[in-house]
Amino acid sequence: MIKVNFLSDYIKFKDFGIGINGAWVAAKNQAEVMKKHVNVSINRSKMDCDLIHSHGNFLYTYRIMRKTLKSRIPIIITAHQTNMDTDISFIFSKSIHEIVKQYIIRYLKLANLIICPTENSKNLVKKELKVTQPIRVISNGVDIQNFKKSQKKRKEFRKRFGINKSTILSVGMPTSRK
């Protein structure tokens, strides 16, 4: 059975408040699903695996992947974050936008294959970051057909929850990219 080292900063640092969000849940769920099909270890620094799958692009996973380049273990990266996530997401984000962009480019160039959850994220990686590694779109499981505008559903929702004023709803992190 193939051995996969599943790397995730979100799982590694969950107790420190990093990634306690959709990315942490997605990483955890993805690792659990993978266990049904392959032998999965999570965040091992020892490279006794056939493949590395990185889910998160922070320094922890970057360091481990750099370490494995000599061993020629194939690396798959699920590209959830781009430099566009630093647009207005936190204090000083505009001042570090270019630094984050260059870091993400270096990180993604470690991959033998990049997985993007949407065509939009694939286009960002190809056009904005100019990464030339092979990219495949594999949905993150969200059926976007469920999010089409519907006056009927709008009325039912507002009636069900007693809403009669302007209301803002959000799915995911409220960044301008999303």
C-alpha cells in the first residue's frame, strides 16, 4: 500500500489558534478520507513515504518539503492560499503582499503536481503567480449549484428566520477574493 506523508500546518499548530477555521477542518477531513485508501502518516519529518501531500503553505510544511527534495519523493500541494488572501485579511497585509506572493511562488514550485479546488484558483496560480507546475482542479466538495440566486429560496429563508431587514451572509473567510 502506498505511504503518504500528509503535511498540514493547520493540524500541527491547531492548539495555537492557527488554522482553527475551514482550512483546519478541511485538512483533518482530507487526511481521514485518505486513510481509507492509502497508508497515511501526518506531519512526519522522517521521509519513509512514497508521496508527500501538503495541505497548507506555512513554514513548517515548507521546511519538510525542502528537506525531501534530495530524496526525490513526489510532492502534491493542495493550493488553497494565494497572495490574494493577504489583500485585506489582516493588519499590515498590504505591506507584506509582495513578500507573501514570492514565498507562495517558491512554495508551489516545490510541487510535482498542484491541486486547486476551483478553476478560479487554478487561474490565479497560473496567471498571477505564473507557476508552471502541472495543475489539476479537484473540487473541495462544495456544490456551487446550491448557491445560485433564487427569489423563492430567499423568501423562504427570510420567513423561516424572521428576517425583514437587509442582511449579509458569508461563507468562508470574508476577504475581497471571496
